[in-house]
Amino acid sequence: MAMSITSPLVNAAPTQERILVIYTGGTIGMQPKVNGLTPGENFQERMADALSQLPLLHQHALPAYDVLSYASLIDSSAATPLTWQQIAQDIATRLATYRGFVVIHGTDTLSWTASSLAYQLQGIDRPVVLTGSMHPLETVNSDAIDNLHGALRFAASTELQEVAIYFSNRLLRGSRAIKQHTEALDAFISPSYPCIGERVGDDFIYYPSRGLGLQQRGAPRFELSDYQAVSNGNVIRLALWPGISPWQLDALLGDSRVKGALLQLWGAGNIPSNPALLDVIANASGEGKLLAAVSQCPQGSIHLGAYAAGYGLAEAGLLSGDDMTPEAAFTKLVHLLAQPLSMEDQRQRFLTSLVGER
């Protein structure tokens, strides 16, 4: 493990009072190469140099931290369920050693990783804060320094006890966030749940009434399942489009390699009025595949059967994702299918809020 120190009190700080920063790659650590921006090395030194640009008052408020840099740094578009599993395991094995964790991650799939970590680290009794940036660390006026600053501050909170995302002055529940902009600094939003903390001036304020800390008292109940069996495209995501044909839906849902699927329906949960489409869904569900649905709209819940165009979906075996984000619903399917649960238990747990995701 590479160590990076910014706190002037670090020599007096035992490991249990430190934060572990896990650097996986992403824009924040990228440097220009001939073929474009690629993940850069020596992140611990570069991070320390960047944080040394903060005002002295802010530097002194930072917790001591260590940095664990992955040997193979990735653009987050290359992340897979096995990446999510590795990060969760690295946190779980060091839980007794650190007071909190910061995961540095590319923005493109950051919300997917955050959702998966929330399910794997259920009941966690300390902060796990994911962050990244829209611009590399050394870029002039980069958002990286402020995002690192806020993530470290919230990762040292004794009240925060869940997986969260800190980005552009806001702390969002990890299983409620989505990336909604390709360029804006405030790229992440939580469309169906308020932020659980935010920076106001020089203060980093956490809102306990919105957090999981009061709801999940007791020992962590981690579910560190082996994701290998669902890491080869075994769970799919499909957004409906006008004119979709039953053969097209069956080409995906009917594939024997598919174990689960997330369908993104229109509006409150509608599909074309073609009985053959319902037959495809019913057949797949009857084969033991775990099928769920959310809306293509970024806000609002689905209500299967509220309109005639959605009638029969629940009877066909499709589970309602309510107001869950696609990221939260998809990673939940992956998580449940990786466990030795009966089909009925999988279905029941999908419909149950496990980490405040619905």
C-alpha cells in the first residue's frame, strides 16, 4: 500500500483514526498521452500536492489518510461486477483498521459502483464515500481538489454510516444517485431522494434524519457474494423503443445465458399493446429468470397496471422497481442473483428496501 500524508497530526494519529483512500482510476487521476487522457500513476503524491493548495485552515481540518492504488487502473467504462466485488472486499477486510473510506472512481459508472457497494456492505457502521472529478487533478481550476476535500471530510464523520457519493458540494445516497450530465461540474443528482449532506461555506453538514445510521443499528451484515457467476453479461438491461417486436425482446430474454433483466418501460410502466410481448416476459419469468422494471423517466415511480398499456406485466412475473434508479435496480439484480437464494426469496428481497434504494 502506498501512503500519502497531509495532516500535520499524522504522526500522532493511529491507523484507526485514518481514512483509507482507494484509487481505482478515472478522470481525476488522468494525464495526457498520445492517444488521449489515460489513468496516471503516483496518485498518492499528486493528491497530497493538490490538497496542499487548500487554505491552511482546511488543510488542518483534513483527516490523516493512507492511499491504496490499484495495480491496474481503469477508465470507469471498463468496470464490471468483479470490479464492484473487489472494492467491497478491500473495504471489508480493512473495516477494523480505518474509520472511513474514500473510493476514487471515474464518473461514467461511479453511481453503478456506489449502488453495488451499498448492497454488498449492508449495515456498514462507518462512511464509504465515492468521488471523482470532471477534470484531471492538475488541470487549472479543476473540480478534483474540492471533491477530494469534501469526500475526506465526510469520510471522517462518525454519523455517516452508509455508502455515499460526494460531488460538487453535495453528499448523495449512493443507491439513489445518477450521472445526469457529461460536462457540468454538478454532474450527479439524486432524482427521488434529497441529498444527505452538503457543503455550506466552510462547513460540511450531514443530515442524520435522511441517513441510514438511525435505521440500521447493530453489526454490519455484509453480503460479500461471489459475482463471478453473474459477471459475463448474465444480467441485461433493455430500454423499450417504439416498434419493438416480440422476436427482438425474445432474442435477449430468451437467451439461456441470461439470468436476470431490467426493463426500462415508458411512463408509469407501459409497453406496446402486443400480447406476444407479454408472452415473452412470462416465458422468461417462468424459466426462473429474475425480471424487474423501472421507468425511462428519471423521476417518479412506475405502477404496473395503472394504465391498460401496462396491464398484465405483474402477472407475467415482472417486478416493480418503484422509483429506483436504473443503477440501483440493475446492481440489485446482480447482487441477488449472485446469492444462493430461492427464486421467491430473490423476488421478495428485490421488492424490499435493503439500503434505502426504494
